[in-house]
Amino acid sequence: MTADALSSPRTAISIVFVTFGIAIGALAGSMPSVMRNAGIDAETFGLGLTLSTALTVGAMSVGGQIARMASNRAVLLTVLPAFALSLGAYLTAASPLWFFATIPVMGLCFGLTDLFMNAEAVALEHDLRRPVYMGFHGGVSAGVGVMAVAASWLSTQWGTWAVAAVAAAMFALSWAMVRRSVLARPLAAGRAAQMGTLPNKVPLMLLGIAAGLIIAAETAALLWSAKLLDELAPSLAAIAGLGAAFFGICNAAVRFPGDRMRRIIGEMPLMLVSLAVSICGFLALGLSGSFLISVAAFASVGFGLALLIPTIFALSARLVPENRAGALSFVSLLTALPRTLAPLAFGLVAARLGTAFAFGLVAVGLLASLGLILTFKRKGHGA
């Protein structure tokens, strides 16, 4: 790779996506250790995730208004340092009070980073005039896959502070790359700058509700996988991050060639097949009591969910090219209810009926998402 390629906007945003994946992997792999260190149970952790998710969705929902005042570059340069600090504080929480003090701030940073890195990625795909968007999300998956198993090992062998240190180093690199290579784009203006007059609201609504159910499923697979495997085989706690690791690795295996698949097969057929695979994977998690089968099921879920949210984001941004961040913000607002309630519901079900049973119920939400995507296709918006 040449020096120009290393300093290109595409490379810089790719590193931000990888760092985002590392943050998710750190959460997933360290989850059992964080719960033990903070002295909280599954139900309390679910409440914390609900609070965090509410802030994440809230941040993404106001992103369209932020886009009228600040560029993607400016937002990322502001939020990445705060993200690193809040993630480190969460990972090292030693009491329920500290856990609940840090997790909302982290959720806020997750939302802003997610929205504006995606808005910049879609804009870069438009600049390059060829499909590259799935490759960015492949970086997220790779980051999750590597960091999830690394975090479970580091947190049990060294402590969660070691996980925080690794993540902080990646955030520092991301910030430096954005500052050096990403240019400020013109701010949103005119009719598309206002949420009240945003074009194509009906198809965006269908995509947004479907996305909320899919993201709820992704969150469950990532953040509760280590807990399920820890329950199935406590003696293998140091590798409980394998579920999230396989999920991330399988995500990456599909996402990196995903742009070629979008071009050859079409986005809608890919989404329908992906949903079918995901539903089968979650049903397997609910019915199996085997460590190995559950790890394989997480891999299946990783394959199935890989292209869904990136495709929904790409479709949404194309519906409002004048304000991509605004379109993503509107879609994110509609994900609020399922994303916010799902962690609390999952925690309650896991505490009372078991983590495996809770995973089985996720398949029901994905069936509803399948219906919404089919409706979007019938209205003539799907390829």
C-alpha cells in the first residue's frame, strides 16, 4: 500500500470502523468480568444496557440536526476521545454506581460515532462511484472478531484495565487519521436539512423499524454470547468470547466480499436470505445446550446478520442524498423502541428462564423484520 493510500480518507474511515468493532468486542468479551467486578446480575446488566441503548438511539436521532451545524469530520474528532475515556471507565467499573454512571456516556458516544462514520462512509462510496460500503462494515466485524476473544482472555488473565488500554490505543490512532486525512464536507441545507420535511419518509419508516429489530438481535448475539457460553462451560471462561469472536469473524467473511455480492446478486435477495439464516441460527441457540453447537450457531448468526444493517443504511442514505446523516438519523430514531426495550427484556428473560431461551425468542423479532422488508420490496423500493 502506497503512502497516498495510507493517508486517504477511505483508509482513515476504515480505521474508525475497525476501532468501533474493537469497542464492541471489548464489551462482548469482557462482559462476564465486568459483571463480576461491578457486582451486578444479568437483570441489572440488562437495565444498564437499556439505559445505554436509549442514549445511543437518542444521539443518533439528533444527528440530523447536528449535521446542520457540524461536519462528519468535526463530530468524529470531538467524540472519539470521549468514547475512549467512557469505554475505559465502564470496563474498569468496580461498583454498581460506577457502572451506571459510565454506561450512559458510553452509549452516547456509540451513537454519535456510529451515525457520522456511516454518513462519511456512504459519502465516500458516492465519491468513488463504486461499491465499497460493505468493506467498511467488514472492518467492524474484524475488530469484533479479534477483540472479543482477546478481551475475554485479557480480562481474566490481567484484568479489564488491559482491555481498556488496547482499545484506547486504537482510538488514538483513529483520531489521528481522521484529523490528518478526512476533509470537512458541506453542511446539510434546504428542505432535506429539516426532519419535518425529509423526503421518502414511508420507506424510511419501514427500514427503520426493521433495522431496530435487527440491531436488537445483533446486540443480543454480541453482548450476551460470552454469558451463554460461560453458563454452558464455566471452566472455559477464558475463551467465552469465542461466541462473539466467531460472530465477528463470520460477519467479516461475508462483509468484505459484500460489495461484489450487492452488485451481482442484488441487495434485496441478499437481505431475504440473510434473514432466513439468522432466524435459524437464533432458534438453534434457543434449543441447544451444547457449548460447541452454540458456538457454531453464533457463527451462523454472524453470517446471517452481516449484510442487513449495512444494506439498510445504504438504502436509507440513497433515499435522501442531500442529507445522508439526516436519513440515517431518521431511521435511527425509528429503531428506538426495539433497541431500547430489547436489552431490558433480554436481561429479564435470561434471569428468569435462562440465556438460551432468551436467544430463541430473538428469532420472533427477526420474523417481524422479514415482514417489514418484504413490504418495502412490494412498494417498489427494493432491488
